Amino acid sequence: MQYERPQSTAEAARLLHGATGPARILAGGTDLIVQMNAGVAEPALVVDIKRIAGLRDIVAEDGGFRIGAAVSCAEMGEHAALAAAWPGIVEGANLIGSTQVQGRATMAGNLCNGSPAADSVPGLVAAGATARIVGPEGERDCPVAEIPAGPGKTTLKPGEFVASFFLPGRPARASDAYLRFIPRTEMDIAVASAAVNLVLAEDGSVAEARVALGAVAPTVRLVDAAGAALVGTRLEEDALEALAKACRDACAPIDDKRGTIEFRTKVAGVLARRAALIAYTRAGGRT
Amino acid sequence: MKTIPVSTRVNGDSVEFLCAPEETLLDALRNRLGLTGAKEGCGSGDCGACSVLVDGRLVCACLVLAAEAEGAEIATVEGMAEGERLHPLQRHFIDSAALQCGVCTPGILVAAKALLDHNPDPSDEEVRYWLAGNLCRCTGYDKIVRAVQSAAAEMRGA
Ligand SMILES: Cc1cc2nc3c(=O)[nH]c(=O)nc-3n(C[C@H](O)[C@H](O)[C@H](O)COP(=O)(O)OP(=O)(O)OC[C@H]3O[C@@H](n4cnc5c(N)ncnc54)[C@H](O)[C@@H]3O)c2cc1C
Ligand code: FES
Ligand code: FES
């Protein structure tokens, strides 16, 4: 195995492009090094992106934020302005693993590892976040929702990697929330999860809503009908039930020892309701 | 296989070593530098027995490549005592019988010190959440939480 530590995204792209065997990006290593230690991943080239200028920064851009692909989840939690604007994104990222894992894990690694239960991805999808992707043909921006392609798979082309995420600016009456169900309080994989991102109108009704579900399908799902169920409402009971039903209808989960199909489907609806109420309160709305 | 020269600082001392590209920081600390305080409980990030600080961040050394330590500042349990003088956390762990087999203890000490360095007066709940990635098969955790709290109180001068 060859270990490289490029200083620029262009150099990283060149290294990936020139690789003669399996090549992997190394961010926090909390998935990759686990797989290497277990002999599941045997890359010929590992490209550590943590020393690339700018990739560890969170910066204000166009009223929103650009978050470098090597920013750890702990660093996100410590960024007061980011946590105030996007509390749902930050709480998803901060649910990943232990304190030790938080110090290393990144959202880009969480996304590119391709787990349907990845905790930071529903929040990014609900936010309408875009990823800046660098590859052999230069840079492109792509909605995060279009990157997962199934367990362990992404739509990134050979030689491409995520350099940063962009979270758009938002009006004053807007917020988001993320909830997951796990059988314990810490250190477990989501059995089902939901992220809700709301923008309220002047009169306190919901003007825009985006709802994304995790762990209930081969990829994180943006559920358009669930968002539509909330628009124009103040989260009255019938709106919440319509939201929950749209979420249940969008579920295509697996059946395993951690949760049956029936349980995951039901819980997805419950979590979406609760996350919607939290996001609504955070955005300044009152039910 | 190509070896990689690494120059780093461990517990304040400049250190140089050669490592294999896929070697973990945990293996380099234990096998190349003779620092066997950090333990391998799982090798998968679940147990925290390998906890060390890299540039001030608490991490699992089993999930860091040794080559990543280039130019970094590493702190391990071996750096906690000053000569013969134990760190208050170490003393309170002994006094409160917060360890039995001791395999988890170095990792818990390093993690607890990282907590108290940024939060000198944590609640029990904060201690438990902070240490959720440090597994102990022996103590039942209660004595660990109490030892951390009594060390914290002493360090605050309370
Ligand atoms: C003890 C433990 C508990 C965990 N708990 C959770 C949890 O609660 N929830 C959860 O969702 N996950 C959890 N995880 C999994 C893991 O921590 C997360 O998925 C984390 O976000 C991965 O990020 P990383 O930076 O460490 O990724 P890495 O391990 O560095 O990379 C992961 C994968 O993505 C690729 N990659 C990384 N960065 C990029 C990039 N910029 N562009 C393209 N490809 C890239 C790598 O090549 C690799 O294939 C846990 C892991 C451990 C060890
Ligand atoms: S050995 Fe590193 S977490 Fe268990
Ligand atoms: S004292 Fe034995 S594992 Fe904690």
C-alpha cells in the first residue's frame, strides 16, 4: 500500500487518476481503517486529504456555509454560527459514534462510505446541500441527494472525490432537526431516522418543507410527498398524520435482528412527526 | 514494501520512527516506541482502550495510521504523571477502586483528562456521554464516574 498526503485538491485528483490498483480517500478513517484492520479493504493507494489547504475549514459563503470535506463532526459541533443556522445537520453529525470517533469522523466519509443508515446524510439531503466534487475533469457541484447509490455505493465516478459541502443561506424563520431510533442511548446504528427542514412564512405557517429518511431504504430518501403534506399548515394533527403516512409509504426497509420491516416503517413516521415539531419550534413557529 | 519515516512529538518529546504504510498509530506506539499504555481491545473503534490525543483531539489510536502522525503532537497515558507524582485522576482511580483488570484504564484516564481540560465541572451525565466510547467489562462504570468527579473536584480546588 502507498500512503500519500497531497497539499492540493488537484494533486489529490492526479494521484487518484494515476492509481494502478484500488484507491481510497482517507478522511477520518473511522470506516476505512476499521475495514483495513479487518482485511475487508485492501487499498493499493490511500490519499489522506486532511492536509489539503481549505479542506478543514468552515467558511461563510453567499449567506450560507461551505464545509470542507475533512472537517470533523466535533469541529462542526464547536462552530456556533453553523450550529445556530443548521441545528439538524449538526445534531446528525454529532450523533456519529463516540467522543473519539467524533474527533475524526467527517460528513463526506459518512456519505461516501454509503451506509443507508449514515446519520449525517438525511440532514444534508433535507437541507438541499450540494457537494463540490473534484475529479479528473475538474470540478462539479452535485446535490447530496444524488450521491448515494445503494449500500456501499455512490454515484461518484472513478477518480472523483468530495472536496466540500455547501449549505445555502436561509431566512430568519427557518430551521431543521434530525432524530434517529437506536435501542440504546449512544454508540449504535440507526434503525430508522428522519430529518426535517422547514422555512416558515410571516404568518407562521410552513412555506417550504423537505423531509428525508434514513435506514428505511437502500439509500437515504427525500420524500417529496412528506414535505408537501406540511406546506401551508401549522403542523396540526391532520398535517402531522399526513406527513407520517407519506413517510411510511416511502419506506422499503430490510428485515433484520435490529428492526423488522413493520417496526422500521412505523418508527420512520413517528420520528418524522417529532422532528417536524422540533424544527417548527426552532424556526419560531407555535402549534 | 516501502517504509515511511515519521517525525512527531509524543508527550512533549521529539520522536522519529519508521513504519509500514498500513500500520496503525496504536501499533507504532506499542511496538516501535515501547509505549504500551494504550491497549488494543478491539481494533475497530468500539472500546476506547487505545485512546490518545492527536493535536489535542481525543481519538482511537487503532483508527489512525502511524504515517498520519507526521508533524503532530501526541499525548498518551504515559505523559500524565509527572515523574513519580501521579495525576489527580490516576490517584482518584486507585483510591476509589475505579479499576479491576485495568485494561480499559489508560484509555479512560486519557479520555477523562481530555474532558476535564475543557470542562472542569461536568455533570455525571456529561461524564457518561463523554466516556460512552470507553468500554469497561469489570467495574460497572459507577466507580469510574465517581473517581472522575472526585478528581475534578480536587482539580477545581473544591
Ligand atoms: C465506534 C464507531 C461508531 C460509529 N457510529 C456511527 C454512527 O452512530 N452513525 C454513523 O452514521 N456512522 C457511525 N460510524 C461510522 C463512521 O464513523 C462514519 O461513517 C464517519 O462519518 C466516516 O467518516 P470518516 O471521515 O471517518 O471516513 P473514512 O473512514 O475516512 O472514509 C469512509 C469512506 O468514504 C471514502 N471517503 C472519505 N472521504 C471522502 C471524500 N471526501 N470523497 C470521496 N470519498 C471519501 C473513503 O475512501 C472510505 O471509503 C461509527 C464508526 C465507529 C468506528
Ligand atoms: S482498540 Fe481502539 S477502540 Fe478498541
Ligand atoms: S477494569 Fe477491566 S475493563 Fe475496565
